[in-house]
Amino acid sequence: MDKKIYVEGLEEDKEAAINSAVGAVAGVSACKAAAMKAQVLVTFDESVGGIEDAINAAISSLGVTVLN
């Protein structure tokens, strides 16, 4: 499943860290953070239990607020 996650507080210098943190979540196959669009595009296996919460937690752990 592809999902756009809208965020607040994402700056260009955090993009690589977001990509790494979210990419490390089990079941995530791709992640692309875009500060200019204030979003994180994630491709993940939705059959993995709790994956959306884990993705949101990975983003939040870097000081970026998840809006949706």
C-alpha cells in the first residue's frame, strides 16, 4: 500500500533521517520524505499488524509531527 503522510516540522536536513527511520520499520519497502511538500510517501505491507502506528512513531521520534 502507498500512503502519503502529511507532517509538520519536516526540514530538508531531516529527510534522510526520516527515510532511514521509517525504512527500518518491518514491512516498509520504500520511504521518501519531501520537506517541500510537507509529506512522507511510504510503501508498506498493510497486513503487518500495527505498521501504521510504527511508521508514525518513527516519524515522531525525529521531532516531526504527523498530521493525519
